[in-house]
Amino acid sequence: MCRQQIQHIHMRFLLYIFLIHLFTCVCCNPDIHIGYQIILSVPVTYIRGFIGRAFLMETNQSVPNFRVALSVEEMKGSYSCSLDVFLGDIKVWTSGYFSQFYTTDKCVLELTKDGDLELKGPKEQVGWRSGTSGQGVERLNLLRTGNLVLVDQLNLVKWQTFNFPTNIMLWGQRLNVQTRLTAFPTNSSSFFSFEIKSDKIALYLNSGKWKYSYWKIKPANNQNFSFVGLTSKGLEIFGDEFKRIAQLKSERTEPLRFLALENRTGDMRLYYFSPEKGKFESSFQAINKKCDLPLACKPSGICTFSDECSCIRLITSGDNFASDCSTGISNGFCGRNDVEMFELQGVSNVLESSDVTVHISEQVCANLCIDDCECEAALYVINSKECHLYGEIRGVKQTEKRHETKYMIKILKKNGKGHGETSGLKKWVLIVVGFADGLVIFVALGGLIYYVIWKRRNSPETVNNSS
């Protein structure tokens, strides 16, 4: 590359930094009127970790206050263009939460004369819009609650960010049966959701066609839930006729600022701002133990009493340990000639499947999973005779309640389609745990070695050779 080109790229990059700094320092407008447009340049070359923001609006509050920004960010080798709302340094809403708008050359925000708020790229390409064209919109306002709204001449709201929640719920915001919070763990096709239903409020793990709850609240006295609202003291739960029937209360006296469904863990927490620490702190969390989290361990893992993740491994007929956690476990196979269900002793599941059948026997429950090619495990509740089916082996943990449920995984039969081999005399499952469970490993291995030696000494082949 010639020197002139290098200098040109360098000057363009310095210009981006200058523009970002300039936009940040400009006094933000209290509102934006129709006809407004702002353009943020996109780097010509790829710059890993690049973030450029133009802050356009902010609330007149003590720090941390709300601010609105037009953002360009490097994502997956490209540049995204988004409209964002911040509370301090926390991004509490973004136009690109569910679908990113990738662009080149420029990122444009425009409130058109027809009242539509749009994000555009080169050649007037529209990547996101509010869909309020022709509704009499006059301006864009940022309210003290953090709600970004489009209003008409009479200040009637035509569009608002509170109607399109992400994983964060702000003070003053409501959620009803038609809205939900969603969170997306990294490197996973599954996602978490916080949902309000008439008979319960619950946290869910969603994976393809499968839906599992892992935390819930049910109304008392046959009441129905209608909506929830976040106040300075907690999450208020309302029933019919706007009557408050329950509350998740903050454990601190400081006023709450937001509720978050955590992207990494799926936990739900309430947050307040700590002036002493200069950051947001949690004052309530729905799930207090690691093993009660839906994705505490990787697939085919078990969360142990010591909060360590163990691994389900089958021992083959050759007395060898399977090298992979899922070896011997059926993936996509079904049919009673090829697979069977195997019970894991002393474990249960924190996930409650939405695929539930009641008033059936344990064997019928096992057959339901065997006949379903997408089923990998089943949980049978003895007292209620409920059968829960699972499309993956997740949420498994050790439990002392050994006689209330039976957790079964689907494994390949000997000489089945998957060519898996399990011991003809008995199938063994070794749970490999962390250092804290070293004694358990020692005892388990000791018993296993004793059994292997005994089996070999008493096998017909050994007896014939000795004679």
C-alpha cells in the first residue's frame, strides 16, 4: 500500500475519532422534531472493537441520567448501526436487539416529515423504522423514565420503547401477557425469557420447539395475574381491576432503577445505583444457587452438591471410559429396537418442561421419549404421575430427594443404529466431578474396579483358562 493511501486512511480514522468526540461534547437536544437528520460515518477499513456514538438527547436528572445515542459498532466483522438508550453506561434499550442493521459508509438517523423514525445506510437503504408514517408524529421525546416516545401535536404517544422491551425493564415500565423480556446467552441457539401469564409469572429457557420454566410465582386463592410494574421498592404484581396482589421486594432502601434478565445466566435481578461505589448493584435475585440456573453446566453435565459440573459418561462393554460426555447417549435416534431409557440415580432437573403428560405410568413415560426422535431425557414425578420430556440434557443437578422423581436419559442399545455398545450385564454411568468431590470419585472408582476384577475372575473364559 502506498504512503498516500496510508495517510488517507489514517486521516479518515482521526476524523472519525474527532467526530465522535465532537458529538459527545455537544449539548444534547431536549427533543427532536420532524425533518431532523444526523449522519455518523462508518470506518472504511475493519477496526476490531470499534465503537462510535453520537449522543443526541439526555434527561435533566442527577447522574446517572438517561441518554440517547446513534451508534456504530464493530460486530462479527461488520459494522452495525443502531439507536440506543443508556442509563449511565448501561444500555437499557437498542433498536438492534433482535435484528442488527449492518451498514457501510454511513449510519443515518432521520425523523422524516411523514413522522417515521428511520435508520438508513447508503442509497437510502432503510435498516430499521418505527412504522409511524402518517400518524401525525411531530417530535421524538426522551422522558425521565427512560422511555423514548414519538408524539403528535397533542402529546399523544404514537410509539414508545416501553412497548418493545429487551432484557431490561425500567422504573415505571409495565409488562403484560403480550410483552416479555428476552436474553440471549453467547454461543447458544437457546434464549431466556421473563413472561407474565394469567396463572403464573415465570422464567423460561427456550430451545427450538422446547420451552422449560426454571423459576415461577403462582397467584394465591385462584387469582389471575394481569401485569407487573417496576417501582422504586420492588416489582409490583397486579391482578384483575388493577389490584396489587403480590410484590418482589428489594432488599435495599435505595430506589430501584431497573430489572434485568441476565444474558449470561438467565437469572432475574433488581438493581439500584450505589453513589458510594459509583455503579449499579443488585438488591434482589430470583435464583441464589448456581445449580438452580438453567445452563449451570454444559450439555450432558450434572451440577453437584459442591457446585461443580460433572459429566455423564457411559462405560462400554470393554470396561473403557467413554472419551466424550455424550458418547452412548442418543442424539436424534428413536424406536424401541435402537434405544432405551436409563435412570440416573440421585439427580433431578431444575427445568420444568412444557411438554407434560399426566396420569401415566413410568414405563409409558419412558416409551413417550423413546418414540420421539427429538426427546433425549424424561423426568417422571412419582406422586402426581407426571411425565416431562426434554429435547436436551440440561438443568440436571444432584438431589437428596431420591424417591420423588426419576430422571431418565435415552441411550443407544447394543448393536443399535448408532453402533453404541453398553455393558451386556449392566450399564454403568460414571459421574466425573471436580476436586471437591474427590472422595466421591475415589469411592466410586474403588467400587467399580472391584466389580471389574470380580467380573473378570468369574467370567467363563477366565474359568476355562485356569482349568
